[in-house]
Amino acid sequence: MNNSTQEPDRFLREAEVAHITGLSRTTRWRLERRGEFPRRRSISCNAVAWLASEVRAWMTERAEVA
């Protein structure tokens, strides 16, 4: 895929990651600790987020396994 058609990367906050993955906060936390879900990033002293590209890649990988 070339860069002109690729969606730009952005940060996803908690509610959006929960919505698009269908996973609860606790389930994602457990998967993250086991290295099975993308790691969150601190974007300020009181906020964390995930990179959209990493979440999309994780979802694509899971779809291929199923």
C-alpha cells in the first residue's frame, strides 16, 4: 500500500480502542502485559493512548488467525 492511500497514524484513546476492538479495559491490560496487545503510550502526565497503526495491525493479525 502506498503512503498516499494509507490513513495517517494517530493516537486512539481508551473509549475508541474499546469500541473498535470490542475488548474491555481489563482484557486489553492483561493482553498488553503478556505482550499480546500493543503497548499504550503516555501522551501527557494524565493520559495514555495507543497508535492506530499498531491497533489496526493487531486486529489484522487476529483476523488472519481466526
